[in-house]
Amino acid sequence: MAQGDEAFREALIGKKIPVLTLDNQWHKLFTQTGDNEEIRVYEENLNELLKRQGKLNTELKSLAAFKKKLMQEIVAVMELPDSSAKEKKMAENKRKIEDAKQKMEDYNDELMELPKQIDEANFELMIVTMRICYGKIQQNVQDIDAINKWISDFKLQLKRKVIMKQQKEIWNDEMYSYMHAIFGPDVIEMFDMKYNPHNVLNKEKDLIDDKAPKQE
């Protein structure tokens, strides 16, 4: 028994559990969590019991029909004149009927035990399902926390980078304007200054001016 299974068992006491391998909702769980070897073992065990139950019910119907046919043959043969062939056919059909009755008894005995076995197999599959899903949920919570931390750290770094970028643009504007005023455009071009000043301060001023109501 895996760690934590006992708690799951206690949680399931008295709960009505659907046959999991016949439940579409159960199958949808594993489109998210992916295939699991342990789940597959318990799933196959439950499916084998369900198949056996279905097969036995089919066999019982078939045997009942076969037995009925043999009985009809016996009734028909009884109307025939006495002969060794008649006696042989009667004896053969009686033997077949007895064989069919014995098989039907054995199948019915097995069918009486199968529901309990199916419930137990289904319960064990539910325990494993709960453990696997609980583990996936815990892992997802850890991943979500890590992603949230990464996003928070990234937002902080992004904010700092944006502020740093804006500050450097302002400094470049100020320095470019100062050097341009002192040395003039010809001297600035000699330094091959590949800088297209954003003039952040003037842009902000222009933005304010554009938003201000115009006087008519």
C-alpha cells in the first residue's frame, strides 16, 4: 500500500463509486494526466472481470437455449417407436442436458462472486486514481507557484528596465541638446553621432499641449 492510500480509503467509505472504466469522466482525467502504467494494470484487471461477467451471461443464455432445444428433441424422440437408436438419442440428449445444467450452475456460482470482485477491483482502481491525481495536483500547484514567482520577478525587472531606458533617453536628449547648442551641428556631425534624439521632455510637453483645450 502506497503512502497516503489509507486516507483515501477512509474518504471513500460509504461512497457510491461508478464503474470507472465505463465512466467517460474518468477517462477524461487521463487525457490531462497522460498514460500511467500503474493505472493501466488496475484498469485491465477490472476490465477482465467485466468481460468475464459479460461472457458468463452470454454463455448462460446460450446454454438455456441449448437445453430447451434438447428437451424439445427428447419430447419429439419419445413419440418414435422403441429402438436402439431411440434409446441412444434419448441417453445422449439427457447427458447433454445434465452437462448443460452443471455448467449453468457453475456459471451462476461464479456470477454470484463476480460483483464483489468487480467492486473490489473498482475500489482499488479508485484508490490508485486518487493517489495519481493528488500527486499531479500537488505538482501543478508547485509549478504554478514557480511560474507566478517568475512572472512577478520578470515584471519587476521589466519595470526597472523600462525606467532605466527612459532615464537614458532623457540623459541622451539633454546631452545631445547641450552639445548641439555649444558646438553646433557641424561639429556634432564630425563625431558621427548616430543618435536620433527622442527628446523625451519635449515629447511630454507636446503631448500635454495637444491634450490642452484649444482657445478659439
